[in-house]
Amino acid sequence: MSNTLIQNANIVSMDDTIGEIIGDILVRDDKIQAIGKDLQAPEGTQVIDASGKIAMPGFVNAHIHTWQTGLRGIAADWTISQYLRAMHAGLATHFNAGDIGIANEMGALNQINSGTTTLVDWCHNNPSSAHTDAAIEGLKATGIRALFLHGSPKPDPKSGQKHFSELPMPRTEVERLRKGSLSSSDGLVTLGLAILGPQLSIWDVCEADFNLAKELGLIASMHVSGPLMVEDGFEQLAKLGLLGPHINIVHGNVLKGDRLKLLVDQGCSFSLTPEVELQMGFGNPLTSPLRALGGLISLGSDIESSMTGDMFSVTRAALQAVRHADNLVERAKTGACPPEITVTAREALRWVTIDGARMAGMDHLIGSLTPGKQADIVLLDANAINMHPINDPVASILFHANTGNVDTVLIAGNIVKRDGALTNPPSKQKMDELAESGSRIIQAFRAS
């Protein structure tokens, strides 16, 4: 049995029963044992002096395509139509299994380095079992917690082949993973489905995929960013009892009215990526309508080929985007700004901690610093010049901190970053491998 005592931290627990205190966190093995002041620990306990540091739950990145890590920057000026053509019908087709593995490993290490302890890895470039296995092993090699969403590639069909919209999730492959490398629901890396949904598939495929998710008890996530291929798909799915908290909508900008209310009422979660949505022409982020309906909001960094993966930046962009949208509504009504801020920093921090954990079906395990939960803890160096002094720790996290302030990271009680450095940093060989992978893929795409 191992024990770690984090002392004198400025604790932002995201647990309403604990609140914010300056005190200690006792970790025993993989769980938080106690939170309080002047905690006593057994002899031999590892002690971390967190004076001048903020302790918070690790970020939950609820939507990221980690497989694109080696292509960073290439999509910075693309619209959604350019992205779909170049990425899915082009670049993605040149990935081998090793490319997926190194991208996932290095991308996950970057998430840890940036204070993210859980990521929802939306893997939709796995044309073979070897690609899928490499993606999973890349995540596992880092010690990160992840919900691996098994998806399907979207190349242009060759002669005699069906369009991807006509291809259901491969049951045999999902069952192979469920019985094999991702058989445990309690492991650090668990299984979910990245399905096409009503926007991107015909009805028979849509129904089959939703049934598979329900049968196997898996979270199923889908993109909704444009017109639906099956216009009444969500309504039909509701009638069949196939919607619920295990169903996740990514983006959803086009959803409105009774359809949006239906999805919220059915308990579906929503993962928004406002920075990508604003760039690529998806329309206004769904944040304000969801808040009005009481919908579950989580945030993701989305495509590594364009946006930063750090959740400090992601949350700031999302928060200021919805504040701006609300301000414009008020100005149109009254000619003046709102009398007070419509969305608080604390609410936004929920989106990337406890609400992100709810999206992933893990809120009983992570998302808050609560005794009995997994010890997924981040310490931020608030003595640094960009954060000092701490007048409001939540504001300090969201508006002043950056990845350089991430001093210590624990995942399931294991210290994976300490004193500002990863405990398992990537080697130069790994860094070179990532760069060579991205360069080769880009050159092959441009030559095709």
C-alpha cells in the first residue's frame, strides 16, 4: 500500500460539499482517502509540499482526435469542407498502424503535460485491427485515463465498394476489443463507440449502431455539424428507446427547437469545441441554447491538426465565445451590455472537470476531488509571476494559468508529472518518429 500526502494546497475540489479550502489531500494507492486540514499520514508516506499551489481535478478533454498529432498546424486555415476532403478522403488514407500509435502516444503525453488526466479519444481512422490496436497501445503507454471511441474511416469508396454511410460499426471488431484489450470497464483505458449517427449514415446503419451501443452498454458519440441524412433520425431513435445518457452529441450547432429539447430531455450529453466551430463555419456554438434547457455540456480540443490541445485555452475560448453571444443578444434587446456576466468562470470549470466526467460516464470515479474517487489530481504553480497572487483560485485557473504552470499530475495515484517535468518524457527517438510520420503522410497526400 502506498500513500501520498499533498500538504497546504489551495484546493479547488469541484465538490459542492467540500468547496475550496487551503489544506491537505491524502492519497492511498489509487484513491483519495481524505481531504482536510492538518491530515496525519502513516509512516513512509510520500509528502508533496503544495504551498503556493492550486490543487484541482485533472481536466477532462471530452473530444479529441489524437491520431492527428503528427499533422499539427496543417488545418489551421481550413473550413469544414476543406477539412473533410483533405483529412478524411486524403491524409487519413496514408496512415499505417505505426503512425496511429506514435500520434496517440505523443498526443496523450501532451495532454498529461498540459494538466489533462482523462481524454475521450475519438478514433475514426482505424481501417484495420492493427491500426486500432496501435492506437490503444499508444494511449496505454502513457498512463493516461481515456475513453477510446472506436470509429470508422471515411475515404472515398473505390469501384464496387459501399459509401461509408452504408457501413455499420463492425460488430466483430468491437466484440474483439470488448473481450480483449478493452474488456475491463474499470481500467484506465475503456471502450466506447464513435458512430456516424443520423447526419452521416442511412437509417439501417444508424439503427444498427445505436442498438449495438445499447446491447454492449457502451457510450456512443457522433458528430452533428450539418444537415441530417436521416432527417427524423433522432425522433425515431427516441421511439425505439435508443437514446439516453450514454449518447453523446459532438458540436450540434444545427440542432434547435423541439429536436434539441428532445435530446436534452432524453439525457444525451453534448461535447462542444467552440474554437474549431467558429473557425470552420459550423455556426454559433450550442452553449447558450443548452444552458437554457439544462443540457450537459462538456468541452474538447478537437483536431490536433489545427487547435492547441490544452484545456486552459479551450475553456477560455469557449467561455468568452458564449459570453460574447449573450452580450450581443442583450445589446440587440436593450442597446446595452448585460447588467452582469451571464456565465461564470466556475460554471465553465465544471464543463472541463465534473461535467466532462459525466459525459464519459466516469463522474463516480473522477471529475472532483472527493474522498473515495480516483486520485486524478493536478497541482498548478501559482507562485509563478503569471498567476501570483491568488485572489480567486477559479479565476486563476481559467484566466491566468497555462501549461507552464502545471507542476504535478497524478492519475490513479501515480505521479506522471512532478516539478514541472513528465516522469516518463518522450525520447528524442519518439519525437523524431512523430515528425517523420507527419512529414511522410503530408508528402504522400500532396503527391497523390
